[in-house]
Amino acid sequence: MTADHVLLYDADCGFCRWSLDKIMARDRDHRIKPLPLHSAEADSFLPGMDEETKMASWHLVLPDGTVRSAGDAVEPLMRLLPRGTPVAAVAGLAPGLARTAYRFVARNRERFGRLIGTKACSVDPSRRTGSVR
């Protein structure tokens, strides 16, 4: 299968790269294409989105072009991954919880990056890419 979802992320953030690499490792069906937010291609998936909003979170672009950002991306993203259904179900039933958890992690990503270390944060998740249909 080829990638039919795009996950836009901050490639300048080590914790973001590390987190995305963990997601990509579980994407056995190659449904997700990681794409740095700073790339020219990213703008084509986020037309009209201002820079501050764009850089404030990750963004999952669904096959129909719908963009789900921050905690709202958790449910559809987890449905793409093996054994992700329980997390997706919780995120779907309690979207406020998913948003709060995402905001907590996003606000503390530098701290989490320091905890996991420089080597872990230097990973390149794009090495696991599929091609977008």
C-alpha cells in the first residue's frame, strides 16, 4: 500500500522527529508520509494557514484533503496503526483529553527532548517514507 495520509511535523524539533519515527515504525501498511512543515510541499497541504498556526502543532492530512491538527489528529492517526484502536477510541470519546494531552506534550517538547537525549532526537523519520497517492 502507498501513503494516503500526510503527517506534517516540525523537523527542527528533535522530540518531534523522535516521536514521528516511533509512529512511522508502527506504520506497517505505509499509510503515512512524513513531511517537514518547513518544506515548500507542506504549504500545498495547508493552503491559507498562517505561519503561527502551522508551526504550533503537527497536522494530519487525510486522503480527502481534510486537515486534523494537534490533539484532533490523534484519533485518525491512531486508527492507521496496528493496536492503535484503543487510543483512537479514547481520543474519539474524549477529544478534550486528547487536546489537553497534546498541548501538554507540545509545551514540554524541549524538556522531553532533553530526557530522551541528543542521539534519539537526531533520528530522521523520513527514511521510513512511503509515496503519497
